[in-house]
Amino acid sequence: TSGTTGRPKGVMNEHRAVVNRLCWAQAAYGLGGGDRVLQKTPLSFDVSVWECFWPLLSGACVVLARAEGQKDPRYLVGVIESQRIGTVHFVPSMLRAFLDEVVPGGCSSIGHVICSGEALSGSLARLVRERLPQARLSNLYGPTEAAVEVTAWDCDNVEIPENIPIGRPIWNTRTYILDDSGEPVPIGVGGELHIGGVPVARGYLNQPELTAERFIASPFVAGDRLYKTGDLA
């Protein structure tokens, strides 16, 4: 992960954190043997982990996009239609470019669009409803330092707000919004989002000082560690 620095750094995620993420997804979204998931995220990015392993652990089919195919919206429309893809992930900026290529009634096989990696706007969520009316839309949030994604919000069956929430924690995950003193803020007051529980990584590879700065002991749960995301909530 590079975060805002642009300099890649290794994150030591644990097996149990990935398993927790995958098993939660299966319980929440339920892939079956007839489902087909598009694997288009480069393997150096964390989303590729669940694109590969979630369908495989549930008996579904993984369809591999061609190299660099994730950058070509027209290609993605073609492979989704020809391979009858049912579940697909997009960062919001690429989702908008993709939807611009979808004709009325196109990509009708898509049953679930999962967004993460960037803020999802209300206008884009409404555009998904318009172009892919049959598809469920889920907004997920999480850093690489906590095994891909740790909160989720379902955009279906609700009036879509302008600012899409990141939702509530997934299994075995705790989230806290804390002030500069590490104290919980009142409801409606902004603070830094901290993540605790099973998803939290061991730290950064060969960067003990940065690990000590961003991964701290939890004052709320004995033996737990919190990851300081740097994100305001």
C-alpha cells in the first residue's frame, strides 16, 4: 500500500483476517455454484484477494480479465456480457467510466456491484440504479492495513443520500471515532477513524517506527490493537 505518500510499503496481514473477510462476504452476499465473479484487480492491490478467493471458497466461477483490462471500460462491458458476470468490483471513478459504456438493457447479468477504494457519491449510486436496475449496490470501506475492507453499507431499498455512508463494521471488527486525545467523540462530531479486532494487521514490513505510530494498544479492549486510519469520520 502507498497511501498518500506514493511510496509502496508492505503490510503484514494475517491469514485469519483474510478468512474473516471472506467468510463475512459469503454470509452477507451469498455466492452460489452458478455465480461468476470478474477478477480484474491487479494482484498488487488488496481487492484482488477476495476477487480470487471468495468465489473459489463458495464454489463459484472466477473469470480472469486480460492484463490491463481493468483500464478499458469498453472491454469490461464486452467481457461482462460475453461471460455473464454476476458480481463485479469498481472504484467509483472507474465505475462512472464503465456506466458511460453501458447501453440501456446492457450488462443485464450483473446482480451485484461492489464499490470501495474511493468515496461513492450519491449521484453515482443513483446512476447505477438507472443503468443497472437489476443490480445490488454495496459501498465498502477499509484500508490494506485491515485486510481489505472492514465496513459495509447497502445502497438498496433506501433513499440514496448525497454522502453515501461507509456503513457498519463487518464480523469481528470494532470501529471507533476518536479525538486527538484518543477519546470517543459525541455522535455527530468528527474525529479520526480507528479500527480494532481481527482484521488489524501485524504492522508494516521492516518499518517498526511507522508500525508503532499507526498501530496502537486499544484503551477499550484488553489485548486488542487499533489501526489509526488517518481518515475523518
